[in-house]
Amino acid sequence: MKIDRLIGMISILLQKEKVTAPYLAEKFEVSRRTINRDVENLCKAGIPVITEQGKNGGISIAEGYKVDKTLFTSTEIQAILSGLKSLDSVSGSNRYQLLMDKLSCCSNEYVGASGPVLINLSSWYGSSLPPKFELIKDAIEKKKRIEFHYYGPGGENTRIIEPCLLIFEWSSWYVWGYCLLRDDFRMFKLNRMAQIQCTNEEFDERDIPPYRMDPREVQWTNEVNITAEFDKTMKWRLIEEFGIDSFRESPDGKLTMRIDWSDKASLFCWLLGFRDCVKIIEPVEYQADFLELLERIKALY
């Protein structure tokens, strides 16, 4: 990736007196033209890169900048290292370890890979998730379409998408991209995807809408609205999932909460997780619907 290469170049230039464009091109397996563009981009970013022509020419960083080595503070590097280490936790490899080592050279102080923050993005699907992650990541970088079989609440089908982003959200990994079936941008959960393959069909860049990372800005379609009463023993869970201000506590400890949900089936599924510690208050007709579900479950036994 370009950002990896640029950071790697800075690290090399901080450690070596002078290097040549052919050396960097071979090191990062790119053309000399790409290296020249990278040097130009580094200069635009404020990195004092110097190029000299001739027999003893080459690429270097201004001496004062090189001695100071304050491109990042140790705290900033530690934050970056935590993020890189988290990527290794999901990819199932140590490919980011090299980049971590390079970044560690950019500080006057020793900065180890361990620190006060540890981000573990690994999954229970330890053997199946990393190959999906790497295949999709590669397809995004090469702008290739991917095809897969998808299992969703509405059934299962085959999808072809133009992947744009790998996203870790709501404790799971998703791919966000343009779906040819829906003719729009959609999000797909990696754990529901099977038989993933790269079609090798390249796609042109579309007018991509910005992905909204703040959940408060996401527009949800909530068609179901109920009021439920929870036992006081469930307070911890309501706080964990919705926050301490999401419910009203009565003198006897009962917790009353207004719930907006996308559909009744998934709402009932969520309520079942509270066992006998929840009761639907209104609308009254939902009480009968929920009781009918419980009767069907009872009939199985």
C-alpha cells in the first residue's frame, strides 16, 4: 500500500546517509517513476527530502531534520503501533511487524510493540476470517470485483460487489461496496459470506458517498416501537448496550425502557436473550405475538 511505502521510505532515509532511487525501487518492488512521485509527495507533506544528481547523487533527508528525528512523538508512534498490531490479529500474519519496526526507528526514545493499549480484532472464526479479510483487502487495492454466496435474514443468494472498505463495527467485520444486484452501496458481514472469489473483473471508480463512521449519524429504519419492563438484574446489560440514560428505574427496581427496532422478528429474538427477566408492556397486541412465539418454542420440547 502507498502509505506503507511512504512511511518505509522515511524510515530508511532517517537511518541511511543517502540512498538511490533504484535502491528504493528494488526495496519496495515498484518503478523508479513511482519512487520519484513518492519523493515529490513527501516534499509536499513537509518532509525535507533532498535529491542530488550525478555520480555521487541520491536521495536524503536534511541533516537537521535527520538528527532530530521528530517526525512522530513516542506517544504517537505507540498509538500507531497498537493499530498495526491489531491488524496482525485479524490477518493471521505478522506482515505489519516490519512496518512496526520501521516506525520504531522514527523516535529518539525506544518504543516497543507493547504498550498501555492492546486492540484485539481477532474472531472466533479464526481459520475462516483471515483468508476472507486478505482476499477482500487485495481486491480493494486492485479494484477487482468479488463474488460470494451471502446468508442474510431475508434468505440467501449470490452477490457481486465492487468492494470499497473493510470495516470493523459492532464487534464484527464487514465489507462495504457497490452491489450490482441492488445497484447501490451495501454492507455485508464477513461471517455470513461463503465461497468468496475474486472475479478479476476490474471496475472504474464510482462517485463514492462518504461512509458515516459515527453511529449517531446513521439513519436507521425503525418500524417497531415497544415499551418493555426489565428485571433489575438486567441493568448491566441495558447499560452496556444502550447506555445508563436509556431506561427509567422505579422504586421497586424495575427498569422501563422504550425500544425502537427495525423489525418484530429480530426484536423478539433479542428479547428472548433476557429469559424471564423482561415483559412487553405495550403495545398489547405484541404481548400475544410474543406469547405465540413462546408456545411454538415450547411445542418443540
